[in-house]
Amino acid sequence: MNHRGLLKPFNNLWPLVLFWIGTWQARADRIGEMVDISLKDQFIRFASLEDPALRFALAGGVILGILCGMMGTFLVVRKLSLVGDTISHAVLPGVAAGFLWNMEKDPLAILIGATLAGLMGMVLVSQLTRHTRLKEDTALGMILAGFFGVGICLMGMIQRLPTGNKSGMDKFLFGQAAALGWQEIQIMALVGLIALSMIYLFYKELLVSSFDVSFARSIRIPVDWIHHGFMLLLAFAIVISLEAVGVVLVSAMLIIPAATAFLLSDRMHWMLLWACMVGVMAGVGGIFFSFLGQKLPTGPFMVLSAAVLFALALFFAPRHGMLARWWLRRSRTLRIQRENALKAVFHIMEKEAFTKEGVTVIALARSKGQTLKTTEMTCRELERAGLATLSHEEKALYLTPDGMRRAQTIVRNHRLWERYLTDAVNYAPDHVHDDAEEIEHILGEDTVRMLERQLNFVDRDPHGKPIPTIQDIASSGQTQASKGQGMSGYRNPS
Amino acid sequence: MSSERKPSDSIPLEIHDLTVAYQSKPVLYGIDVAIPPGKLIGIIGPNGAGKSTLIKSIMGLIPIEAGWIRLFGEPGKRHLKRVAYVPQKESVDWDFPVNVLDVVMMGRYGRLGLFRRPKAHDREVAWACLEKVHMTPYADRQIANLSGGQQQRVFLARALAQECDLYLMDEPFAGVDATTEASIIELLHALRADGKTILVVHHDLPTARNYFDMLMLLNMRLIDFGPTETIFTYEKLQKTYGGRLTILSEVADAVRQNHEP
């Protein structure tokens, strides 16, 4: 019922979708033809850098990547990502106003207009937050949409104006790096250099005020000035990136490279470096694809390139990536499985008062309640890990000294924890087993020493079974010498 | 004149008629107190008593409605550099991309001034401070990969690196393990032995009696201030905690322990 209700609006769209699918083949053909003709030529043209417009575009892409990467890093760690988004949309009316100033695409006028509009948006946000009940996210959302709406109206008006040189004005929405000229590159380089040197000079102030504002204030760092300076720099960075990425997507170029870098690094300067590299790769990638597709808008391709890099980092990042985490979880699960198998072997041997050297695989399967096949696999796994050896016909399993040590350690952890829960935490003896099943794999040696001390080196668990001591475990390493000398009735299998 | 300034210079912190308000709702009223040097002082009071507010206003982090604060005998922020502040652990994002040594190094930033980078000497100091809180094995760790107690010790090491004369700590014992608690106490005693003055916001009554030389009882007003023996009495604690039942039983417990030995 509910599903039907939800899907209702889409009912009207079905014919459209069908039409689209039906014409897919024809459309694909057309795109294929178009690309076929020019793809190779375009690639050669791109690689040879003959086209001066392309050279400007690439220079712009590199500067933009570095600038957005740097500013984005601080934006992300200062938790201002939404602020970046808002400024980037709020600049649009300023762009239009810059054009209307003298009715041509004058980079300087547009730079000033856009910066002013962005800053005005920010001031409005802070005033709204301070003087009304509205919270910051609401104010940000309102200013973003409001300014952007005004900007779109103005841009629409400009397109309809009978006079003025409007060429390139339509590129501000989605960006066109190929539209960058020498003058724009100069301004970009200048702003880039200023940002770079500011971040270099005020690096430690930016770092400490991003990490811990109240501490930064307490050591007399001019936190507010640093913040305002940063926001001004951010506004400049956004404005000079506009022509290449476009108003709509510039915030993505700020945030995605920084987010990628955040997954790849644990220290600020590495994060900055990574963010710049990802930014440059995304910038150049966007220009490349836009060029291949014959002047498609650059912005979406830059963001797409950045998103691909982010996805790669998300999966393959060495420490924070999903693959690394999955691997960690898996190896932990495997270790716990191995340890549980060792424990089962130990229990069987203990039941037989350590009279036998090993256990039969069948006995192990019975005690674990598993099929013979699964148990055999577990045994082979133990053999691979060097914790046990299998007999020739795979009928019996013998623990190596190493395996014996591990087994004793696990059993000790388990019984010690049970003892701790009953003695120190007043658990009932029949409540403690499940808890110890988990803890036994986690307890570190330091904690174990502490527990032993606190429990006065107790030698029995709450169910009366002996707890292996550190001497027992250590002597399992030697083979013949310590035979029969176990402290708590444990002897080594020899 | 100078002869008058000398003795007052030995008073690290003097507060006169201090009133602090959040959005015109007063949190602290007319606090008058002079802190003697070289003492370990606990600030005790119920939730919302203004304990954190008091040390934040001393640090100049929140505006003062009325009254004045003198640091080392002088008004204004001249001697703020001689005061180290340890914020509550929860006030920062521990996923921030810095390692333990980076954070401790931030304690040196206040002394460096603009445009200066940490030198070899600063690194030595930071390392020594890390040693004092037994955290050198963790110097390279990203700060999210630490236990709560270790994070607290990182903050303490940062404060030590500031090499100050007055320390203001906001709940350093909150939610820490026994090892950290012992190491913090050891550290506070070492600081006191060096003649430093330490103010600690503390919420656990039973331990307060053992930890501190002097206690400041606070509940929006200064209830009392003096040596622990004279302050830690049933009447004064009851006055501070205002007869609230749950806390009253805690107070009773603490007082009972006081009379046992």
C-alpha cells in the first residue's frame, strides 16, 4: 500500500522512461559517431599542448586545484563545509553586478563584485544567527538559496540585454576552463600566491585555532582575526575558481579533495599536501574530459574526477579505507576462530589429564559441535599458522609449543576473567561464562598482570578448574626440560 | 608605590566582586577571592554552579559583567601568558589530523609569537612534558587512537609545555582511569613543589578532601574558601549543595569518611 503511494508520482513518467530507453540505441550511436571523429585528434591536441587556450585552462586547473585543496582542508577540519557551499552560491549576484558595472566581462570588476556578495552573505548569516532564534544551518540554507535565486534572475536578465559583450557570462554556472584568458590566469596566480603565503605564515595559528578555539584564545592568539582573514581568503579562492568550475560546483572542489585527503592522512601538513594533489588531479582531469568532449562544461567533469579519486581513497586508503577496515575485521575474526579451536583442544587434553600428546580430529569435532569437514579445515588453518601439526592421515592434531602457549593464555584469560567477575564485581558464577568468552581474546598482558595481582594470584576459576599461571605458559615454550614440572598440574605434551 | 606592588605580585590571582552573566542571566555573583601562591586548590560545587565559567572568565574567554580580575597583581591581560588553561576534554574533536606531539607542541605557540616556528628547544620541552605524563610511547599516535585518560594527559602535557606559574584545569579527573588519576595527582604535586599555583575544577566530593590543600566552595556565589580541613565540613558542604537529596547523601558519605580516620 505504502509503496504504491510512494511510486504514484512516477506513474506519469513511465511513457517518458520507455521513450528514453527506446531511443537509447540511436542516441548512443550519435554520441559514438561524434566522439569517434574527434577523440584521437582531440587527445593528441591535448597532449601536445599546442592550443594556447588549453595551456591557460591547464594552468588555471592547477592553480585552482592547489588553492581549493588548501582552503578546503581548513574548511573541513574547521567544520565549515556548509559555509563554503553558501559563500560559493552567494557570489552569483555579485558576478552579475560586476558585469552590469561596465557592461562587459571585466575580470577585476567581477572579482570585486563577487567577493563583496559572498562576504555580504556571510555577514547576513552571522547576523541572522545572532539576533534571531534561527540556528546556523537554517540561516546558511536560506542565504544560499536566496542569493543564488537573485543571481540566477540577474544572469537571466543579462542574457536578454540588447547591449554589452556577454560572451562567457553563461559559463559562470557550470564553468568553462577554456574560457580563461591571460588576465584571469594572472589574477588566479596572484590570489593563489597570497593564499599560499598566508597559510605558510599563519600555519600554527590556523592549526591551533582550528583544533581548540578556547585554548587558542587562552594563549592570546587572535582567533577572530584569523577566522575573518581565512573567510576573506576563502571568498577570494571561490571567486577566482568560478569561471573554471562554476558557481554550482565550486564547493565540491573545496570539499571533495579535502575529504579524500582526510581519509589518507593523520597529520595536518600531509592532509594539506594530499588535498592539493587530489585537487590538481581533479582540475586537470576535468579539463581533459571537457576538452575531449569538445568544450563540455568543465565543472561537472572536475567534480566527477574528484569523486572518483574520493571513491578510490574510500576503498583503498591504507588505514581509514573500507578495504583496510574489512581486512582488519576479517583477520580479527580468523584469530578468534583459531583461538577458540586451540581452547577446545586444550579442554579435551585437560579432560584426559594431559596424558595424551594430542587430540583426535573426531573428538575435536564433537566437542565443538561441528561437522568433521569444518573441523578438518580449522585444523589445517591451525597448521598453517604454525600452532599445531596434523598427523599423516589427518586423524590427530598435536599442538606445537607455540600453540600450547596460545591455548594456555586464552584459557587463563577466560578463567581469570570469570574469577574477577565473581570476586570483584559480584556476578553469580553461572553468569560469567559468556562474558569471558569475548573478553578472553581482548585482554592484554598488562591487564592480566593487574587482574592477577588484584585477585592475589588465585589458581582456580569459579567452577574449580585450575588457572594456568605465567610460569606454566612460559614453560610450554621449552619442551623436554620442563616436562612434569608444571606449577598447577599442567604438564607439557611431549 | 613599588613597595606596594611587590607583595601583591606574589598573589597570582585576585578576584574582586566578579559578576558574570550568560545572555543577561547571571551565573556568578559578586565573587571575592585572593588565591595564595604555591597551593593546590579545588573548585567544588554542584552542576551549574559556575565552576567552568569562573575559570573561563579568568582566562578572558567570556566577558565580565562587573568587578575585576588581577593576575600577578596587575589588571588586564598583561600576565595572561603566565596562566595555562586546560579545557574540558570534550571541547575538541579528537579526529582532528594531529598526533600527540603536535598537540603538546601547541603549548609552545603562545611563547613563539607570530611568524615564528617551533625550534629544537621547543621540541625538547614538548618531549620532556610528554615524559612527565608518561606518554612518550604514544608521541606519534593520531589523537583519536588514545583512551580517555591518555587524551587528558595529552592536554596536561600541553599545559606543562606552556611553562606557566598559574594553572587552571577544567575537570581533569572527569572519566579517567586509575593510572591517569594517579599520574595527574603526581604531576599536580610536582607542580606545587615548583611553587606553581593550581586551580582544579572538581566534581567528586570524597576525593576532593584528599587531593587539595585548599577548597573553594562555589554555587553561583562564593560559599567559602580556605584550607581543606576548615572547609570540608557538613554545614558548609550542605550550604553549597543546597540540601538536594541525592547530593546530600553523597555529602554525608564524604563527611563520614572525613571522620573515620
